[in-house]
Amino acid sequence: MGQLNRITQQPDVMGGKACIRGMRVTVGMVVGQVGAGHSVDEILADYPYLEREDIMQALRYAAWRAEEREVMLGAA
């Protein structure tokens, strides 16, 4: 996994959730926006204080966390 120097976790910011550069913008919020079909450019327009690399690192962090543990899913 590449360096994730833009992802921070502080107990006093958003309850210790993974955030972007210490801001009150969580990785989950960014990933949720992508999952809802918003493009990176749309997210950057809606959140002008974010940078493209913030979004890319949020996605890499989420992918890494998803691979970190096994999650039981319901049968199809």
C-alpha cells in the first residue's frame, strides 16, 4: 500500500474516524459520494477545500480497510 499521509485519525476530530488532513471530512463521506455516483470532479466542486489526491487516498484507504478483515455477507 502506498503512503497515506493525508488520512488522519484524532480522537477529538469526528470521534476518531479517519479524516482528510485533520479536517472534519471523513473518508466514509468521500467514499460514500463516489459510491453514490459522483465523479471526482463533482466532489471537488462541492468541496473546494479538498484536493484530488485527498480523494484518491481516501479510496485507497477504504480499499485497504476492506481487504483487512473478512466480512460475512448475506447469501444472494
